[in-house]
Amino acid sequence: MLVRRTLSRAPAAFSGAGAGNARNMATLREIELRLKSVKNIEKITKTMKMIASSQLTKAQRAMNAGKEYGVANSEVFAHSSTTSAANTSRLFIVVSSDKGLCGGIHSSVTKATRRAFSGSEESPLLEAETKKPVEVDGDSPIFIVGDKSKSQLSRVLANNLRMTFNQIGRDIPTFADAAGVADLIIKSGVTYDSVVIVYNKFVSAVSYEPAVMEVRGESALKESDGFKAYEMEDDFTKDLAEFSLANAIYAALVEGHACEVSARRNAMDNASKNAGDMITALQMKYNRGRQASITNELVDIITGASAL
């Protein structure tokens, strides 16, 4: 009778233990699959960080060369008088790119543009003398370089969008890219007194900030006292305005590209560190689950042997 009672209890004990072990194994398999996927993600982020690090040197070299174009523009416009803010029609050019995985590099120029249109105290567009925010016409046209800022600004300033450009900045931007953008803007037929370029300014390898660059149009150059003092041909100011716009766009493109590469390297570095922390936590959880599963199996074996 004692043997029969023992044998009748043993199958129930083994079946319950088997169900528990099956659940544990299923959990361990899930952890193992997740651990494998996180390790693959870590490999990708580390590779992207290495690529961005190698590209950053070239981008900084191109940025330093491109800044000379912006300095030349500043020297030209330093001798031209500024028209009053109330009578100035502005055209905005927002410089971003088509690529992602680089932190908030695109949202920074988008927010700066929205602040300029809202006239808030944090607006990047300030008067030269009073350092107060410049009032911007709510109907000012916007031209966007890059699909990322296009998708963001189309939600709040869709009526202001006139033209967008993509496939610029996949590699280091060239002056031909900037000249093509400037030519299409001039041929668009939009009238303006000045062009405001919103871009990311390179501060260091780990930081950047949104900035603006204002370029005078043809009419502003004609009315300036510095240019009236000389006898010039009729097309001189027009050619100078077009060339100055291309210079400014090129300087903004190369500096924005350097900021993007730097931000992508930092973002991939942070992603690799987060993946490493997640791998450590998952590995510890897997080891604990494996130890618990082995312990349960040993307990089941000993219990079964004792029952028999």
C-alpha cells in the first residue's frame, strides 16, 4: 500500500515540475534572443561611431575652409547700411539634412525658426544695435534644405513653405551644391530684401548651437551708402547679391554638416554605452534564471529519488 501511494504521487510531482521547467526555459530563451539582438545593435552602433569619427576630420577641414566664404560676406555687408526692420521683407533658409540617428541636430534649427517667427525673447534673429528680437512677417517664405526639418516645419508653418531641397549633404557639401540652391531660390520669383539662413553653429566636437546668418538682397545693396559712393555697372549689385547668397549657403552647409557628423558620433557613442549596460543587465538576469532552472532540476531529481 505504501508503494502504491508513493507511485501515485510521483507522476503529479513530476508533471508540475516539468511545467515549471518549461516556463523557465521559455523565459530563458526570450532573454537569450533579446541578448543576442542587443549585441547585434551594439555592433552596429560601434561601427557607425567609427565611421562618424573618421568623417569628422574631413568635415572639420571643409568647415574651416568654408567659413572663409562667410567671413568675406561679413566684410562686404559691414560697409552697407541696414534697412529698418519694419520695411524689410525676409526669406528664410533652414539648413538641415536627410539623415537621422544624430540626436536633436534637426530639431534645433526647427525650434530656432519657430522662435524667430513667434518673436519670442529667445529668437536667434536680433537687431544689431539694440539686441532685441526682430519682428518677422508671419507670411515670410521658407526654403528648407533637408527632409528632416521639412517634416517638422510642415506641421506648424506649412503655409510658409515655398521649396525644399534634398540629397544635399550626403557627402561633404560643395560650392556647386550651394550655387544650385541659390540659383533655384533666385529663379523662384520670391521677392525679398534679405535672406536669413538658420543653421547649426559648430562650437566644439561635443556641442553645437543654432545660429542665423543674414544676407542682404540686391535692393539693399543698391541703397547702401557704401556702394553709392562708387560708379558701378547695373548688373554689379545683382551679381554680387547672387554670389554672396551662394557663399553664405555654402558656409552654412559645411558647418551644419560638421555639426551633424559630430552629433551622430556622440549619439552612437551613447547608444553603444546604453547597449553595453543593457547587455550586462540581461546577462546577469540570464545567469540567475539559468542557476534557478538548474536548482529546480536538482530539487526535482532529489524529490523524485526520495519519493521512489
